Amino acid sequence: MNYIQQAYKGKLDTWMVIITTMIVSGVFVLNFVAYLFSSPEDLEASYDLMKSWDSNLMLIINLGLFVPLLLLLFVFVKYVHQRSILSLTTSRPKVDFKRIFFSFFLIVGFTITTFAIGYYYDSSDIVYQFNPGKFAILFVICVLLFPFQIGLEEYLFRGYLMQHIGVIVKNKWFPLLLTSVLFGIMHSANPEVAEIGYFKMMIFYVGTGLLLGIMTLMDEGLELALGFHLGNNLLAALLITSDWSALQTDAMFKNTAEQGISSITEILAPVIIVYPILLFILAKTYGWNNWKERLFGKVVPPPKEDYKILD
């Protein structure tokens, strides 16, 4: 059974999908609605208010919300859909932690390397602000809470919705595209969207959603997406911060530029150049093949004997 077919190992009633999605993602929907109906002045005032609070407290509040939501999603999958969390995670007999670690260190190594090169050639807008005490507190917060944040986003978008939408529409390309767009919309209220521009940031967020979705479908599991997402978000908090980013932290460096990205080229570069390179590395590492079937193939019910819940 492929990854999307794992949904057949539990109950598929439409009402279950609707209720689960509404309850787990309701906070994000309300946040997006508030963003749509807020004036630029109100949004700027809200961002300024958040910046005035202690950065660690704000980080705990922002990330802490994901803890009960992820647990709620697991409860609905386990007790409403009556299937295992393993079937939501991977099509393999058990979770492959080596894959999680590989993609984690792949993006961490790439990000640190490119940052170091950029810092070496032009550090005019980058300030070194490392404070051992503050950084240690930040590190503990990130290690404890970021797994819940990225876990919810991956399990909800690339896991639950990818699987159940795929079962409903009976193909793989539509859930890949839709969950990537929804992933982008969910980030609409981030401060950098207002600073850099909605269209520019949506290209980045939707492009990142597509990358993570392709990883999931090609590898038949969430492991690579989980590791990649965790590594990316940890460095976003620990390596460098800015006044216009979603996370205001006591990171090692701070970007003091008024706007971090000024051209569409800077947005397109990672999406159309870096992401394909990363996919190529993963494809070679894990021997991916039959791309057309894995990304655009039909979703059909598996044999009846495979409809059991995994232990």
C-alpha cells in the first residue's frame, strides 16, 4: 500500500474528515479571516505590540498552541478514524528515523553553508548578537516546542489532508496542489508577508509546501518532510532573526535590513533552483523512480485484506 492508501486502514466517513479538519485547523482559519478583514494599520499595530513583549514568552505562546492541536489530531485519527498514528506517518512497517535525521542535517548543513558564504562576502546588514545565557534559554524552548509545531503542520497538511483528499478525489496531484496552497494561506498573517509582499511570500510558502508534498509522495511517508521542516524552522529561530520575521528571537545573528527580500528573484531562487537540487539529492539517496505514478497516479482502494488497522 502506498502512503495515501494508508487512509483506508481506518474509517473514511466524510463527516469525520470535516469535523477533524475544522477543530484542528480552526485557529488558523480564524487567524486568516482576521487577517483578511484587518486594515494595514491594525496589522502593523498588532505586530508592534507583539514585538514589545518578551521574545521568549511570545515564542512559547506561538509554539505552545501547537501542542494541544497536534494531540487533538492524533486523538481524532486514533479514536474517530480508528487507525494508527503509524499509518498517518508512513507506509513503512515502522517510522524510519534515519530518514528524519538525514533530511534534517541536509537542510541544516545547506542553510549554514550558504549563510556563512553570504556573511563572508557581505555582512553589512548582519549583526552578531550571540548571548550564551539568552541563547541557551531559546535553544531549550525551540527543542521542546518546535517538534509540535512542525509536527502539526506536517501531519495535518502532508498527512491527514493529503491522504483523505486523495481518497476522495481518487488521485495524487490534486491533494498535493491543494495542501500546498492551504499551507501557504495558513502563513498569510506572518509579519514578513506584510513587509515583503503577499504575492512574493505566497510563492515561497506554496513552493515549500510543494517541496514537502513531493518528498512525502515520492518517499511514501512523512519522515523526510518532518526532518526538513524541523531543521528549517530551528535555524529560522536560532541562526538569524529580524524585525520583520515571524519569529523574534535571541538568535545568534540579526538581519538589520529594513526588508530582507527586495526582489522576486530572491524568492524564486530557492523555489526553482535550490529545491530541485535538494529533491535530486534525496532521489539519488533513496532511489526514487516512477515519478509520474507517484505524483499523478490514481488512488484506488487496496485489497480487502489490507484494510486492517496497524498495530
